[in-house]
Amino acid sequence: MEMLLMGACLSMFGLAITCLAFGAATRREEDQSGHKAAPAVERETLKPAVMPRFFVEPPVVLPLAARSRVPIEALLLQIESHVRLEQAAAESFLECPNASLLHSRTISPLVN
């Protein structure tokens, strides 16, 4: 019972030390220098008119026509050839299963 009481007292002491440290770390500069903290009304007037932003200018979004320089037919042909090459690689693996075939790259220009 004494051990449980000692643990509870040490826990409360640790909590008090933690609260004091947190209060000291979050204290405002006005409070640390000994001056009286500004009322809420005065603090609102001290805020800058324009809040700084991470990105100064918004990103420029180009129209869809300007972004797509490759015709859709060319992309479809590349995808079809990639699918054909992947199917051929899968068929060759099924004919003769081998660990080197399983981990080798195909000759397709598109990355899996």
C-alpha cells in the first residue's frame, strides 16, 4: 500500500513539474519582460493586414490543350504495345518458369 501511495505522489509531482515547464515554455514575451499583457482588443489591432502565405503567387494552370502536346492516338498506341509486350513476357514465363525471367525487365518503354 505504501508503494502505491509513493507512486501516486511521484506521479502528481511529475505532473506538476510538467505543467510548470509547459507554462514557462508557452508564456508570451510581454509576460516574461514584466509588462502587463495587452487586452484582447489591442492584440487584434496588432495583427498584420495581410497574412503571409507559403506560396506567394498561385500556381498557373494551363488549359488542357496546352498541357497535352501528344495526340491521344499516339498514347493509346504506346499503351497497346506495352500491354502486348507484357502479355508476351507473361506467356514466356508460363512456358518456362524461371526466377530470372520473373525479375527481368521487359523491352517496353513504359515503366511498370
